[in-house]
Amino acid sequence: MLCEAMCGLAVTVQDGKATRIEGDRADPFSRGHVCPKAVALEDIRLDPDRVREPCVRGPGVDDGWRAVDWPGALDAAAGSLASVVKAHGRDAVAVYLGNPMAHNGQALLGAGVLLGVLRTKMRFSATSADQLPHMLVALEMFGHQALISVPDVDRSQFFLCIGANPLVSNGSIMTAPGIERRLKDLRARGGRLVVVDPRRTETARMADEHHFIRPGTDALLLLAMVRTLFEEKRVSLGRLGVSTRGLAELESAAAPFSPERVADHTGIPADVTRRLARELAAASSGVVYGRVGVCQQEFGGLAAWLVVVVNALTGNLDRAGGAMFTTPAVDLVRLGALLGQRGTFGRYHSPVRGLPEFGGELPVACLAEEIEAGNIRALVTIAGNPVASVPNGTRLAGALGKLDAMVSLDIYRNETTRHARVLLPTSFGLEREHFDLLLQAVAVRNVTRWSPALFEPPPGVRDDWAILTDLACAVASRLPGAHLASVAARAARALGAARVFDAALRAGPHRLSVRQLKQHPHGMDLGPLEPRLPANLHTSDRRIHLAPPRFLADLPRLSASMDASPREVGLLLVGRRHLRSNNSWMHNSQRLVKGREACTLLMHPTDATARGLATGTSVRLRSRVGEVTVPLEVSDEIAPGVVSLPHGWGHARQGVELRVARERAGASINDVTDEARVDALSGNAAFSGTPVVVERV
């Protein structure tokens, strides 16, 4: 419901309230694990700032909100969207899907119905601010964008973690509740945990060793490891050797990137790079895991590709203890293949900057410029707060004020939805039936669960499925030539989300049903991950493509990046997250934000001393696109030359109706990240490594 951990919850209900929320010890997957965010579910449900009835307002951001009934709200929303389509074409309407969509199967299905009616190319989501490189790698190497490998952490003996902090995220594209326990178990059985990160994260503190790395150089480190494996004849593809292609091309591509050549740029000595490659190759089972830090950089596509390459070259791809693929209750890979939807890349490009489409979506880094150019006249946001989560949020906030129409589905008036003309309030958390459609597909074990709704939504609130299908029907009825889309939307509305889930479960590899899942309220353990290749490959030749031409063609850009001396770059900004924070939308819970200041800028002592700064100093953090003021925290947990600001803060903007969050507003890192910085290969936003200046206020 909240994050990728999928923790089972035991909820005590009395007099219409959840009086106790704790981890479900009978859940076979999470085994009682729970974090502070789950305990705060009731805070959000009962939050007095939560939107509890549909609202409309005038065109100015200062215009007041007016409550309306649902027919009036849907009429206003559909009418404004249809008017833009009639005047400017379908692509004048854009849709943004936020991160919470990944945790809400109802919303995912309902959004598909609405998109089927709108048929716009201007689709955006949190994907291109997060994991797009992983999906591009899956498409290019395995033939399907959803065929993403996850660490089999419960059986691994060597875990190399790059640009990730699973102790806080509980796994990210690695659903692993209780990951601290799992990593302790790894070490207890004689395994090793190594972390490579610009910050000594919570995960790094418990690791056997941690190495600082300069932001944006993960691809260089991994290429040097690849060269070492070839040079020392440690490549062993195992049983997948006969199912691969491109080995010779890969060896040739890695040859120029010796550990000695890249050391000055990564900050990791050559002997350490070689040792890590040797230890991974020698381990009885091992895995390289890279996440947000790997993706959110200018070479995110290359870095994500090389993570999979190193796993393959050491024989750890698709084997126990390595990088494996799930067999989920609903097999999205198989369903997509049956429908001919394996994924697309570069079919069309954004009009202004020419950034490539992926999976029917354009990179979110270009959203503001397309609005400013007049290419987007209307916007629908679903469970998203892009002003707080995409680069240069200040520019996007200004662009939103220029739209002819904006419709938002959300529970709050936040930094983004304050610009909407129509705000449609949705159910939340314990108020709706829940099935993890996406996250079960990236779990470290094959599991499934159906969670019942424990409360009725407030009287003026509806479930996402009902809102989105009703809105789709209302828009279709207003568009000429949309008869078939209208029929399909009405059929979906009548069918209901639960019946769609049931059909998908029955068609899945385990042949389950919603009824069966309801008979197992603690969830079902479907067994450990099993080898799925080469049978599950979807490339045209049914082989793993180790050296896709797109990635090879991007290597000269990486090589050219080493022309500049690291000392000439100055300070580089990276993000971070906290266990008590969930992007931008749980800061209105007092229990989660109380205590010491969370939104601080981390700086290494040598950098602070050189600038005459100390902990508690108010500093100005400045980049090409903007500046924010934050308190400084001097710490040796951050690498020299790097500063870190947490993601999701900055709630002081006019029109934000979040009283608790405004009291602890903090500063938005995305007021200084740069929308011009993207991974040129994938189009993913390059948040990490933004050049900045820090000075005393």
C-alpha cells in the first residue's frame, strides 16, 4: 500500500478506528516486519487536511476551491479535457502517473482505461525519474521491458550493493521486507556484503566494507570489473552460455576501461576494483544490485546494463543466490507478450528536445517545456506530485499555471494539485481492497496476498477504479468517433477491478483466484525463485543479448566524460531518503516528522572547513536552475566533494494545504536539480551528480 516491501499487517479495529497496526507475524514473506510508515496509515486516513469531496476552482492559483457533487465534478473534468482535444488534438492532453500507482492495482487498471480513451502520446510517469534504465535493459537484453532480475538475497553469498540503500527502502525493484534480517542472515552464513555509494548509508554501516564512489561513475567501475573478468579469464556464463550472444563485442568494448584508467574518476583504487571482480567471480553464489543511484545519473542506461552484464559474466544470472526472475501469481511478462506488448523505445520523440519515447511514455524531464511551448494544454495527474519529484520543480510549477485545464486524482492539495481546476478525492490505504499487481513481480520470493478493505471511504470519496472508469466514460461520450472507446470504458466500469484481477490470477502460472487468496488472509508462499531462462526470453532469436548496439554506441560518451579532471567539477549533489519518509506525501503525519530536523544538507568536514561552515549553519545551495536555503549537517558519512539533500521536502509553497508538513517544510531538492541533465541513452532524469555551489547565507 505504501512501498515496495509489501509487509503484511495485523490491524486491530475498534469503534471505526485502527487502534493498533503492527507487523503480521503469520505472513510467510514479511514475518512480522513493519516500519514507521505502516503505523502511520491511520494518521493519513483520518488527516483533517485530507480532501474528502470533489472540488473545483477558477483558473487562478489564488482562486478558492468550491465543493461539488460527483456528477458535477466529472462533468467539469470531462468537459474541460474534451474541449482541449477538440480544439488542439489528442496530444494536447497529457497524463502523469505518480509513484503511488505502483502500489495500487486498482489505479493502474483504471488509468489504462482512461488512457485507452484519451489515446495521447503525451504520457509521463515516475518511471523516467526512477527505474527507466532497468526497463530499457530488460527490453534490449531479454526482449521484454518487465523482465527485470532481482537479487536472490536469501541464498546469496556475495552481495555487491551499488547506489542503493535497502535498509531504508526495504528493497527497490527488490521487494524484500525485513531486508536487515536477510542481510544479517547472509553474513551469518559466511557471506559478504559490500556497498559502493557516495554516502555511508544505513546499509553501508552494517556492511563488511564500504567504498565511496564519485557520483555518476558507476558505469566506469562496472566496465573496469568487466575488463578484469575477461583479462583474468574469470568469465563463466554457466548453463546460459549457449543462450547468449555478443560476448566478443563485450570484451572488445570493455578493453579501454582498465581499473587503473578509471580509478581517478571513480575514486576507487584499481586494486579494490580488481578484488571485487575476483571475489564476485569466486563466490559460490553472488549478485550485483544497483538501484536509484545507478539509474538517476547521466550514464544510467550504461550502468544498469553493466549490472546485468557482470551478473551474467560471473555465472550469477538466473541461478540460486544470484540475479533471478520471479514466477508471480500474475505474470505481467507473459500477459504482455500474449498481447504483443513487450515494450517499445524511440517510436517517437518529444517535440521540443527530441527525447525518446519508452513504453508509450515520454521522459518526465521534458514535461515543463512541452507545456511552455503550447504542445500540452491540459494535464491529468493521478497520485502524483511532479512539482516535488521531477527536476526543476519551480519551472514546472510555473508551467502548470499556463494550462487550459488540469484534473488531479489525489488525497491532498499539495505542491502539484494546488494548480488543478478539478480535484477528485480517492480512497486510501485500509479503505480499499488491495492486490500488489506490480511489486510481486520483483519480490525476492514468489508470494501473493489479497488484502480486504477494513473501512468505508469517507462519504464524498470514491475508489480509483470507479473514478477513472467513470471519467473515461464521461470523456468518451464527449469525443467524436470514440464510440468503441466508450463501449470499452463502460464495460470495464461494469466489470470491476476484482474480476479483472481474478481473470489475471486464473491465467497466471499458479492458476489461482481471488477466492483462493481470500482464504489465505496472511498471504501465500509460492516458493523460492527458480531459473526461468532461456524459456522466458522474448528476444527475436531467444538469446540473451549481452552487447546491445544501443549500449555499445553510448560508450564513447562515457569515455569522453573522463577528459575532465574530477577536481575541476566542484561539489556534486546527491539525494537520500529516510525510513520515516515516503517521497513527498507522508510529511503531514506528526509521528513521522517529529524529532530532529530531517531536511539537512550533508557535507564532509574538509569541504565545510574550506568554506568556514559548521553544523547548524544556514547555507544557500545553488545550481544552474535555482537555489534553496537549508541547515548544514557536517558529517564524514558523505564523500568529500559530494553533498546530499533528502528527497520529497519543500512544502512552503502558496496553496499547499498540509498544516503539519508546512510547519516542517524543508527545502525541495528538485528546485535545484536540472531538467537539462538526462541520461542521453534512456531519457531518465539525471538527478544525481548535479553540480552545485554551497555558501553561507
